[in-house]
Amino acid sequence: MHDRLTAHGGAAARPGAERTRPFLTAEWRELAMLNYAIDPSVLQPLVPAGTELDQWNEITYVSVVGFRFVHVRVLGLRVPAHTDFEEVNLRFYVRRHEGGAWRRGVVFIRELVPRRAIALMARLWYNEPYLALRMRHHMERGPDGAAAAVRYEWRRGGLWEGLEVQARGDAAPLATGSEAEFITEHYWGYTRQHDGSTIEYRVDHPRWRVWDTAGTRLDADVRELYGAPFAEVLAGSPRSAFLAEGSPVTVFRPRRVKS
């Protein structure tokens, strides 16, 4: 039986002086973020070597995030037909101690994109768990041009599945120490490699403004898409949800973490 669901409802270091060449530049726009509390034992087997689970107020999170990639350049070059596209990912949060400070990062469980070439490139360079599916998005904007509601969809098994948020009020700066700050202010990516080692890559972007949400919706067969351990968690209402405006971003080349 499918779990098809409808759900409503120490100091950390920013990127440091350590510089590597950019791999990708782009903009991330209209980030719809649904955040769920999860038993850390579910994620522990997925934690890359050299990192540990990161928590906010002793809560461990997974997030389903949908957003738009815009104006993408790889190694400084624009790739025709691959500059604007959607992504939806399931991720969790880790940290790694380096140089006397914490590097706070994310680990991806599954990333959906609409282009096979994008998925292949991400797997080759980063060993990220990308899956190419047909995708689309729908945007409703308010009188000021800002997003009022956004839905990201992917087609799988002959059906359209999707993630949706409805914004409420005006976008506001991140409050220091808030849950939204914890979710968005992770500037590193960590990925386990085939040999058990870990790579780390830095992601630069400014702090985002965020909207609260008036409603959320997740329609997906999460057992088939993400695995049985996540079916029950994602079947419930998210603990929190918000819409982030996004910004230009720079993703740097990966490097291997020394255990």
C-alpha cells in the first residue's frame, strides 16, 4: 500500500578564508521549505564520516525543499537549455569541527531535477543522490510582484506529485537564533563517497528574507521516493514551513575531508 500523503498545515562558522575555485554560480529563488522533526536514529546511518548531526533546541530536522535554479553557469560557462530549472530535495543537517569552529552543513537524501545531464554531472563531481524526472512549477505573485504561493511538481509513476506553500504577510529578515535561521544558515555540503570517505563543499549566499506560510501541501508517495524510514515522518504536518526569497549563490569545488 502506497503512503500517498497530503500534509497541511557552540558557535557556527560561516564560510571561512579557505578559498577554492567556484564550480557553479546561479540564483536560487522562491525556496519552499517544509521542516519535520525526526528521530535522530533514523538519520544516524546516513551521517557522513567526520560529521555529526546538527540540532536546533535539541530537535533533529529533515526538510523537503523546492526552489528554482536560475542563470546557471558551470565553471563560468552557460550551458544551453540547462540554465533555468526546478529542484526538489530532501535533506538533513550536520556539522563538522574545523579550525576551532563549527562548519554547519547539509546532507542530501534525494535531489530531483528535470535534466539527466544535471543529475549525471552532480553524481560524477559530488556523488550526490540526484534523480532526473519531468518537473514543472506554478507561481502566484502578489501586487508587489513577490511570490504569494508556489508549487513545485515532479512526474513519477505516471502521476504528478508536488510540494506547495502559500506565503503570509511580508518577507522579514531572519531573526537571530530562530528556527528559520538554523534551517537556512548552513553553508557547507557533505557527501559520503563510495569508499566511505567524505567530501565537503562550500556554498556562499547572503542571508535571506523569509515569509511565514498560511498553508502547505505535500503530495507524494514518500515511501517509494525516499524510503520507508521517512514515510511516517513526512505523512504528518511539518513542524514549521516558510518561503525564502533566495539570492545569487556560488557553489565551490569539493574537497575530501580528513578523518
